[in-house]
Amino acid sequence: MTPSVNVRPRPTVAVEGPFYMVHDIKMLNFAVVPSIVEPVYLGLTPALRKGRWDPPADKSVAILEPTVFRHPIRRDILHLCVIHHLDSLRQGSANTKTRGEVRGSGIKVRRQKGSGKARLGDAQSPMLRGGGVAFGPKPRDFSTKLPRKVIEMGMRVALSAKLREEKLGVMSRLYWPNGKTKFLSQRVDALGLRKTLFITGEETVHEGLERAIRNIPMVQLVRSDEVNVYELVNWERVVLDLKAVDYFERTLKKDNVPIVPAPILEEAVGEATPAQSADS
């Protein structure tokens, strides 16, 4: 006789991430429904040199794309991207000579028998000093291949990790009026931005900022299209300007994830509409 089994419906289980699983007992199928995520809010970092039209840093908030700056942390992806970058930096120029490449005569060193010593051929034997090297290194290419989507995910994970560690800052812009290193160095120290990687989204970096920041130790300025995962992980702190944020969101954003509209923008639009109608 078959024993009776108490069968209960499987409860709905929520999974972390941008999706959750819904189980339909009647239809016996699974449906993946995209979850709605909220944007990321980050206070602005005071600018190196505040412009006339720049918003005040203490009263302004940057709204970041959650699919780029709130990605689940994947240490394995970071490891793949870092190893891929370090492999590309290896020169692979080590070179040794085999016995056929060593200069010298091919005559036999001594006769085969009668000397009481070991048998030897020519003087280029790997057993002799000054001879060739057996199985030594030769020039080679150490670079490895990594899919583009894995590198893009590594960028998302690196930016999200810096934000989670509170080591990510956003400035309205990166600008310095002249090439004097002394005053920019004092400003960097005043803001506590030593050991910082500055990333700008400008196609052409301002000449004054590029010259002034070049001689400051433990500080570096790069363009957003030149940065890689290794630099994001290696530097203690990362500061972006608004154009760099726009570049990363444009190139790394996921389009299939719905996002809650920012309430700050809705309030600003709602307050601006009556004023515009009154003026008109």
C-alpha cells in the first residue's frame, strides 16, 4: 500500500537582485518578473575650484544609475578583470639561447674514451658552463582574452564596491585655472583627497588642471574612456565629475530594469510649473 504524502504548496521565495521568482502552483510554471529598483543618491564632493554656475556641494545630490552603482559585488569578476589587465602588462621579452644559438665550434671537446672523464660532445652542451640553456624562456605573449560583457560587469562591480565602501565621490566638474602645483596641492590636502583617482568625462582635459596635477604625488587624473577595473580597485578613493558619471551610465547601464522616478526631480518640476505659468 502506498503511504500518503502531505503535499503543501511551495511558498513564493524572493531572490536578491533585480529579479524575483513567482511560482504558480496551478499552472506549474515559473515567471520572472522584474523588480523595481530605486536610484542611488550621493552628496556632491566640494569642487577643486567652484565656478559661478556650479551648484553648492552641501545642498546638492547626485542621482546615480542603480544598475551601474549598486551592482551585486562579484569578487570573482574583479579577479578575472585584474588578472586580464596585469597579463596585458607583461613584456614577455625573456630570452635564452639554446645550444644551437650559442657561439662556438661544434668540435668534440675530448675523445670519447681513455680520459677517465664523462663523455662530452661540443662545448655548447647545457651541462657545461657557457653552454646553451635547456628549456629556457623564449619571447611570448602573456596577454589573455576576456569577453567584453565580463569587463563591463567588472566596471559596474568596481564602481559599486567603491560606493559601498564610501570611497566614491562626485564633483560638478574638474577644473583648475592655472598650472601651479602648489595651490592645487594645498586644495587637495584641504579636501582630504590624497590617494585619489580623478576621472573626468571631458574629451580634452583642461591644460591648467593637467599640468598642475601632474606633479602631485598620490594623485592621478584620467579620462573616463581610459580607466579600467584595475585602477578603480587599486586606488583608495575615486572621484568622478558629472560628465564621467554620464559616460559610465551611458555605456554600462542595463535597459531592461525599471527604476523608480527620482522624487527630487518630480518636486522640482512641480514647483517650477506654476512659476513658469505665472511668468507666461
